[in-house]
Amino acid sequence: MIWNIFDQDPLSQTYDAIVVGSGATGGWAAKQLSEAGLKVALLEAGRAVSPTEFTEHTPEFKLKYRDHSPEVIRTRPIQKQCYACMEYNYEWFVNDLENPYSTPADKPFTWQRLRVLGGRSLVWGRHSYRLSDNDFKAASRDGYGDDWPISYADLAPFYDIVEKYVGISGAAEGHEMLPDGQFLPPMKMSCGEVLLRDKVKARLGRTVTIGRVAVLTQNHHGRLACHYCGPCERGCRTFSYFSSPFTTVADAVNSHNCTVITNAVVSHVNMDSSQNKASGVTFVDRLTRQVKEVRGKTVILCAQALESTRILLNSSTREHSNGLANSSGALGRYLMDHVTGGGASGHLPEMKFRPNANEPQRPNGLYVPRFRNTPSSKKNPQFIRGYGYQGGAGPQFDFSAEGYGTSLKNAVKQGVYSIGLGAFGESLARWDNCCEIDKNLKDAWGIPALRISMTHGDNEAALMEDAASSAAEMLELAGAKDIKLQSRTEMPGMAIHELGTARMGDDPKKSVLDKFNQAHDVKNLFVMDGASFVSSACQNPTLTMMALAVRACSHLIERFRSNDV
Amino acid sequence: MKRRELLRGAAVTGAAAALSVSVAAGQKSGQSAPPPDELTPAQRGVDASKDLASPNWKPLFLDEHQNETLVVLSDLIIPATETPGAKDALANRYIDLVLAAEASDRQRAFLNSLAYLDGESIHRYKNAFRYLAREDQDDLLHSLAYSKGASGWTGEAAGPDTGHGHFENLKQRIMFAYYSSEIGTRELGWDGNVMHGVYQGCDHEEGSHK
């Protein structure tokens, strides 16, 4: 075991950079900056994490309540809305009793949060897709909203860096909406999936590909290839899926330039108003409630979109009276989360495979890249933008078999061959979807909490309607029976892809950050998580968030080298 | 993949370094293991799989008659065949444990369904369900087990199918209790091995999928 012993009080020095948050983006910021020789403090609100607490190989029958624990229901009623919060691992998720937020009564929003080293990278869905200029320049193409201040060419080299390090398994497709990347060998498709892929390509010209996921299909930088045990969200002893504590954060620590400070619940950014510069952050010790300060030449928020924005809103000064870096008024505005709830499912009766709990469990599924409102398709009259599907096909135990007795027991084991597709649709950036400080609500550390106000609009609902009928059409081509359509518009937050609230842009009057994730108003303050997104596209966002963070860090390192900080 | 390879994999990562990162201000000096009260029982390695098999087991929520009825019913729903059934898997004990911790509306719904079974049994066969002859129990269950409308019970078709709704409520509890037990997990093919090899997928020629 390597111990990082400090000769001096870690709070007595001034760091080159303070990174708040140790998840997917904070890990990258800490790695890039510390490996470039900068002195970094990485602050995490939760505790450290150890592989000894991973439970991916623990069978459910060893749990007292077999995932029906009353403790989870009592302390995590919101977190439990996500499948990944379980009796196995609920302590990684925030205690909802200690971490309140409010919403208008008619605008429910579910907010999934982890406070532990690595944050949500411990439990994320791992799908990793590039955005294209169809996304970065979408406003120019259909007139809605704003273009990003960067184009695909600006970000492509950083996608390369991230993918090569993280390890993304996937197949190159040359698709107009989904640029190819640096892939490890793709995972295999099931028979039903191959059938769907071939029929859909032949009849509709649409691409069905295996999910591009941050799960290794070969050994990679000292991490082992996936052993297909299944439940990644409970941890991985072979580190086969990407999570920050065992990759980027480990690299940062090994550089000997990074001090990790856990249990540091950051309340606000401190300002040196004489220079209009951030001077550090104040945090509350999670366990003792002692209030402490860390000083730094730059402050980088990677706490996730809503948390980073909350910190800025709680950092008002006389000069920045409506929240720090908010002269535009755009801070907290344009909250987005991919719309879900549209899709279809059915059975492929001709497939004869039987399910077996002892077979490899592939932690991946299909991906269908966006096929609506693309350069090569007609403009859809019902909606702008589009959606992608995740899904899959394979044998499942038939727990809804009819009857009872021996025939029931046999029918469960016989199983059914199911097939399904579920959409993730673009969430349009709208001023009215926002977060602000709820003056009457504080968390267990006395820090003012958020009031989140978001609804999906008519465009999102139209996307899900179309996603249901289009999915049914595709399943039918594969020969599916008993097809059931679903065209709900799920509650915002359900995709767990919160984006926006500190958008980037070239115009300081309309945006919070510049194109290098630096606050327009405060030159040494950065937000490098999903808050910077101008539009949501429909692809899972973490890969893009990481690439943006690496790009912003490269720019910051250049500025340090030219003494421009 | 062999255990030795696994261990080697762990050793070459930088992971160990990050984990033991001593952490400066917020934590006691030198502390790297998480405080035990911030780990779930599963993360602490607690194995609760033998709890229900205790010879001193007593129901927490159900009374003796309700518990005995549940034992009889679970044995009918998922009988022992060449593999053990729900009675062997102590499905009743798990259901009782969960019920004891549940909200009162869920508890009431379960008791209503159990009482419905006894009510129908007394009405048709003049005795509570667990005292009936096996063929009468079977007869009664058969009359409740199949939806009278379209096949498949959606959970919304109350009214004319009240009996089927109660049957499904009890059946779903028993099925979960069975298939989540060690016996039920083995029934589904699990053998304790976590290394399943690489997912092979489809390698058929077009048109020969099966």
C-alpha cells in the first residue's frame, strides 16, 4: 500500500488548481493537471472507496432482504428510483433525508447523486458516444436554440485521448450522426440482435450496432478484460469498466502532485474581490462539520451540472450578487436531461435458446443511432432533433408465466426470447427549465439547497410517440410477436443525464462559460462537467463531458506555462 | 479467467494507490478503510442467507395460521420436482420478513389476498384452505389461476377477476421468494461460479438463427 503522507498541513498551501468533484470529469482534470506538474487538490464530498466493498459477485440470497431493504426505502426513496441503487450498494448514494431539494408540485424531478470517491462513475451506464457537428451546429441547421462555440474538429483529438485511455469497446459504422472513435473490439450480438440488425438495414437503411461501452474486451493499461459477471454497478474487482478512482484519480495520486481531500462538502467559491479572482473554496467537513478553506490559483468545478451550479449560486458576493459568474443571468438556466419512456418490446418465438443464470452476462446492449432529421433523411413535420435507442434481444426467464405447479416451474426455465428498444431523446435547451437556490431549504451541512423546475415539452413528447411506433416497426421486421408499445414521457431526471445550467458560448451576455469552460466573469474559475452543454444531443453525454474537460485542461496548462493565470 | 490472473490484474493497476490515498483534512490521519457504518451489510461481507433457516425461527408478522397457509400454498405454487420447491426454500419465512418491514397498505393487500383464499375455500369446501384435501386445494387454485379475460394479468383488471388478482398477488410473492433464494437461484442454473467466460453471441449464417 502506498501512503501519501503530507509533511505540511494540506490546507496551509496554495494549490495551482482546486478540483471539486472526483467523478468522470474531476478525475480527468486532476490527472491532466497533476501530470503536467501543477499542484492539485482534489476535493470529494464523500469518503474513499475500496475494492473490498465491491459486491458484484455476491448472490442476492446473501442479502437479508434480497434487495427489498426497508433501510433503502426509508433513507433513499429518490435514489431508489434508479435501478443502480440497491441493497448491495446504497451507501454510495446520497441519503435523501440529508440531501434535500425542492421542486414545484407539478414538476417532479428525480436527482440521482453519489457522494463517494469516483461519484457516479462507479455506477454509470458506460455507454460512450461522440457527438457530431449535427449536434454542435444543430441550431444553424434547424433554427432552434444556439450553436456550441466549438465544432467537432475542436473536440475530436480529445475524444481520441479519452477513448484510448478509458477503453471503449465498439464497432465502427461510418454513421453520419455518430462519429467513429478509438475502439477496442466490439462485444458480440445475440442471434435476435443480428436478425434485427440485418432486417432493419435491408428494409429501412437504419444502423443497429452493438453498444459502444466503457467496458474492456481486452486487457488495457493494467486493467483486465470483462469477465461477464453482469452487474457493473456494484463495482468491478478487475476494473474492467471505467471508473475514476481506479484510473484517473489513481494516476493523479501517483504523480505526487495531487492531494485528495475526501469528506469535503464544498459550500462556495471564495473570491478576492480586489482582483476579481477566485481564491479558493470553503468546505464543511462531512463528519465533524468544521468549516475549512482551501486556497488555489484556479478553481475547477466538476461536481456535476446541478451541484456545480449550486456552488456558484451559493457564492454570491457584492460584485456578483445573483450568483458567481452570472452577469449573463444564464446560470441555472437551460437545464436538460434526455427524455426517455418511448420504445417497444416483444418476443421472438422462433428463437429456441433457453436462459441460464450460469452463462456470461453481457453488460451491454444494442444502440440505434439517430435516424430522424439527419442530413440524409427528410425533415420530420412533427418534431425537431431526434433520439437514439438502446435495447437488446435474448432469452429471459419467464417470471410472468401463467398458472402454478410443475408447469409453472418448467415454463419459467423454458423462458421467452425477448426483444426491445427504448429511446433516449434530445432534451431541448429552454430558459424556463432551471434551478435556483431554495431560500427555505438547507442540506444537513447547512448549505442552501436547490429548487429544480423542469418539464419535458411538446417536442420531447412527440419524440417519444415516434420512438414507440418506430421501435414497433423495427421489431416487427425482425419477426417479433406480442409487441407492446410504450410512449410515456418519463419524469425529468430519469435519464440521469443532467446537462446545461452553466452553458458555454462566445457571447458573455448569453452564456456563463467560454469555449474552454472558463467563466466569462472570473478568469480563473472553470466548470468542466456537464453544466457547459449548450444542447443535449441524444447521445449519452459522459464521453463528451470527459473530452471537454481534457480539452479545457490542455488550454489551462498552456496558460500556466505562459504565466497567464 | 483464473483467480491468479485476477489478482495479478489488481496488482498492476494503480488502483491500490488511489484507494489508500490518505486523505488530508476531512478524515483522520492514516485512515483509508471506510467507516463500517458507511458500508452496506453486503459491502461489509455480511451473509444473511442462513438467517431464515434458524431452528428458533418464528414469524415476525404473520400469525400461525397465516404462516401455515402460506407454507401449503407455496408448496402448491412451486412444488418440489426433481429440484426442491418453495417450501424447501422457506419462501414463507422470507415473505414474512419482508412483510414485517413493509408499509401498512402493502401488508393489508397481502392479508386480504390470503383471507380471500380462505374465504373462497370456506364458501366452496366448508373449511379453511390449509385443511382441504389436496385435490380440493388444486381445484380451487385452478379456478383462480387463469385470467378470465385476455391472457396475462396486467394488474389493472380488478372487478370480475378479483379472485385471479388475489391469486397473482400471492403467487408473485412466492415466486420472488423462491427464485431469489439459494435453492431458486440454483434452479435457474447458477452454480456459484462467477467466471462465465466471454459472451459468445451469434455466429450463425444468415437465415439459420435459432
